[in-house]
Amino acid sequence: MNIKNLIEPIKMKKIFPLFLTLLVVAAGCSSQNKDQAASDLSNPETAAVSEQQSIENVKTMRLEKQKIARTIEYSSSIIAFEEVHLASSSPGKIERISVEISDRVKKGDILVQMDRTQLHQAMVNLKNTETDFMRLDTLNKVGSISKQQYDQMKARYEIAQSNVEFLQENTTLRAPFDGVISGKYYEDGELYSGVPNTSAGKAAILSIVQINPLKVVVNISENYFPFLKTGMDARVTSGLYPEKPIIGKVLQVYPTIDPSTRSFTCEIKIDNRNELLRPGMFCRVSINLGEELALVVPAVAVLKMQGSNERYLFLEEDGMARRITVTLGKRFDDKLEVISDEIREGSNLIVNGQARLVDGAPVKVISD
């Protein structure tokens, strides 16, 4: 038998257990190293060293209030200064309509003539009643009739007069102001029914609008209610003529706040002597509320939270970054007005390096 062949199996039997032993020892060392690494991370001293190494270099500026012009801007639509939906007080036949859409009219012009049958009857009745009243008036002066008879006839006469005046007013419809016919809903000879037929939900034969002057109705945030006064200037720019702004006047400030929108209504009167503007046009309204002190910061210092409209900035306080949520006000070129109860004049605003910061991060202020 070959002795070499007997020795080889013996060597293998001794080497294999030794190999397994080495594998177990190596695994144990690896596990120990991982535990040691985890222990180092949880160790306050190690963490302090790591934190010290992550200090960010930043630049700051001192916050100071600046005087700004407080101007508010809103969009709205131009409307007629006055608009009337002209109609008779009761249904009836239309004899004649003397105007068409877009016709210009003067105050007092006859626009619609209704059927006058009832008016003629009322005038005959008035004439007869007047004759009877005059007779009794003569008898009353000589004391030939009782006071009660006289009073009854006088009342009948006054009622007949009132009825004629009412029918005259509602059979001859006149223009209430200088304006333009904006709607015609019937033709000559048709029967006016009194059913609502206008966009305003009212019954009408004609619609008339006043286009000089015009007005703009704006709903303004309740925050500005104390500042709006009647007679203030308002700059109105139409979408059609942006290069021709018009200076209007605050005509009326409504006295109540809408609880659903937290806003109030303001009416602005604008001159339209050239008649470039028309009711329904889109416009922007700008009102200067005067000057005031406000905190204004560089726009680059204000950051935006991803996925939301939240805006924030960082202040440097005792070597730490403090995150402050802010509300934006007006923009001035490359600067923004910021509003927050947590910001004070004299605070150190981080203006460079803030994009890498989190709340509470250590920072080091460096100079230019």
C-alpha cells in the first residue's frame, strides 16, 4: 500500500475543522465591529464630534424695518354707473317703442308708449269727479251740505287725480337719465306680460345703462377696512387698454364684512369721457393706502416647502439656525415683505447657505 495515499486523508481531516474554526472567528469579529460602530454612533461624544464637523458656513444680514408704500391690487369687471330695466307697473299692450339697441337717449325722452285705454277712462272719470267736487265745494262754502259729504267727495276727487297720474307715468315710459339702450325685449303691438326676462332676473321692456361715468365694484380683504376712505384715488387699468390707466375715486365703502369671504365691497367711480371703456370689461384696480414701516428681506432668503405653499426663512441665533414660517406681503423688485410674529427688528437673517439648513442646525457666520 502507498503510504502517501494514507497520509492525505489524515491531513484533510485535520485541516477542515481548523478552517471552520477560522470562519466562526471571522464572523464574530465582523459582528463585533458592527456593534462597536453602532455603539460609537450612539455615544454622545462621538455624535458631538460628527455634529461639529457638519457646521455650515452662512452669511447674515441685520433685519431693519423700511418705509414702504402700502398698495393693494385687485381684479374686477367694469359695470355701468347706473342700469335700469324699464317696464310698466302692470301688464298691457305696447303701442310703440321708439328706440333700438345702442341708441343714445337723454333724460326725459319718451321711450315706450303703452296702450292708453285705461288712461282715457281714468281721465274721463277724473273730469266728472272734478265737476261734482266743484259743485259741492260751492255748496260747502255757503253751508248747504254737511262736512261729511264734502270730505267724501274731496277724497274721491283726490283718488281720481292719483289714478290718472299713475297711469300717465306707466303708459308713457321716459328715460330716467342720459344713457344708451342695452336691451330690447318686445316689439310694437306685443303684450307686455310682466314675466322676468333679463339677466338680472327682472321683467323689462327695455334696458338702459349709463356709460359715462362708469364704476368698478371690488371685494377687498377685511384687513384693509380701516384704511379705505371715500374720496381716495384708485388706479384702474383695463385689459384692453393697459397703456391708458384711469385715476378714479372711491365712491362708496360698504359698512359690513361678508362672513363667508371675510371681505367688504368698495365702489370706485371712473371717468369715461372718451368712452373707450364699456361695462363688462376686465380691469385691475390699485389703491395706495399710504406709507408704513415693514420688514423687507432679499427674495433669495425666503424658501418654499416642497408640495405646499408654505414659505419660510432662517435666523441665526446663538450659533444655531432657527426656521421661521412667514407670510409674504408685497414684492419690491428683488425684495419681499415678510410678516411673522416671530421676527423682530435687529434679528440676524441668513441670506447665504440657508438652502442646506434644517431647524436647529449649528452654523458659523462668515464675513464677505
